[in-house]
Amino acid sequence: MKNRKISKIKPLSVKGRLLKKQMVAPDKCLLSLQVDLSFPAPQPGQFIMVKPSKYPHLLLRRPFCIYNFTPSLIEILFQIVGRGTEALSLLNLNEEIDILGPLGKGFPPPPRDMDNILLVAGGMGIATLSFFAQSLSRKKASRKIITYVGAKTAQDLPPIKPLESKHLSVKISTDDGSLGFAGTVVDLLQADLPSLLPHKTIIYGCGPSAMLRELVKIIDPKTKCYLSLEERMACGIGACLGCAVAIKGKGGSLSYARVCKDGPVFRSTEILW
């Protein structure tokens, strides 16, 4: 595996408390977790490993991207898909939560010479890109920042209110056409790309693997693109190798990288699909 820059932020194992819980959809939950002020400020794209303290039968922490962060407060947005996420969604206010983080390698900031910053989120990918979008909007640079959000139906659409800003534009697609553009989020982006200069455009994406594969296919070679990969994780620190993905090594040879430690953000040209 070729050398990669690893985040210099040292992760901490801390106890947090559930400050606020909101079911934003029948199967989607937003948690606000209170942590000590000493918890390191994460980079957009990094993640945390979480486990409810009161459930000893849940041996492993679950990985969650950071939806938003302010000093002493972490927000995570997730879909309820199994025992771990269900247990988190059933917690009561002030209950204790084990947290390890921040972990992984986040999104690199866009170069100053980029005129167009495009964030492409498929499904729950918005949970990762929302924090990044808000961070970019606070810089108030005179650049075009567009977030493309795709879902199967309008009912499946994750919350986009944090993206509503005078410095951000949001475009929505649904597979069934129930809201916004009728089609996939990649189709929506493809319709816009001809009007943008490839070498002045940078793309950041997060979503299911199938969506990311299609995204890579439509990108001009002159356009830089970074992708946040979604993989099952057991340890979150690179020890178990359970989240390894195939990437291009030296000379284009096959190599492997750990999504939790070497990622989750990779250059699109690194990944072997």
C-alpha cells in the first residue's frame, strides 16, 4: 500500500451523554451527544465509534460519521438498520454513551483556485457531507458550492435544513420523481457538468458503493474527486483489517487500504472497483 497522510488528531475514548434525540423520519434518528470540552475538534469526513454503555451485550462500537460538531457537542444522523442502531435510537435523555474518536482521514479542503465545489450525497451520504458543507459555507469564499442530495423517494430524503444557507445551493433528486429531479443523484449531477470547467471543479462524494462507481464514470479526468467510503467496521483503528478495500498501489499494482485508518476519504483514482 502506498503511503497516505494519516490525521494528526489523536482520538480519545470518552463518556458522552445523550442531550437530545429526534426521529427525523420513521427509520432515521438524529442524536446530540454531550462530550467534554477536551474532545478534539474533528475534520469534516472523520467519524466516531459509539456504543450505549447500558448494553453490555453489544460488544463492538458502531461507526458513525459526524453530522455536526460544536465544542462539547457531537451530532450523528443514522438510519436504523440493526441491533446497534436500534439500541441507540431507544436511549433516554442523559443516558451514557461510549465514544471513541475522532477517527480516520477527513476531506481535504478545496484548493483556492477551484471555482466550483460540488458535494454529491446518495442516501445517508448526506450525514457525512453536511458537516463539510457547513464548514465550507462559513468560510464565505466567492465560490459556487452546490450540494446534490439523492434518495429513492421524498419520504426517504434525509434532513437538508442545515444546508440552507446563502452560501450554499442544494439540488434534490428522487428515483421516483416524487421531489426534485426525477432520477439518480448522479444523473442530476451529469446534467450540470457540461456547464462547468473540469479543471476548475472539485467533487466530494459519499453514498452507496454502486452510486460512487457511477459517479466516477461521469467525471472528467481533469476534475479532482474525493470519495468517502462506507464499510462495516469492527475496531475503527485499523487493527482488525475488517474494512480493507482494494486500491491502486505503486505502479498500479493491487494493494489494500483500511477504510477506518487510511480513509474513509480516498481520491477517486485510487479505488479499484
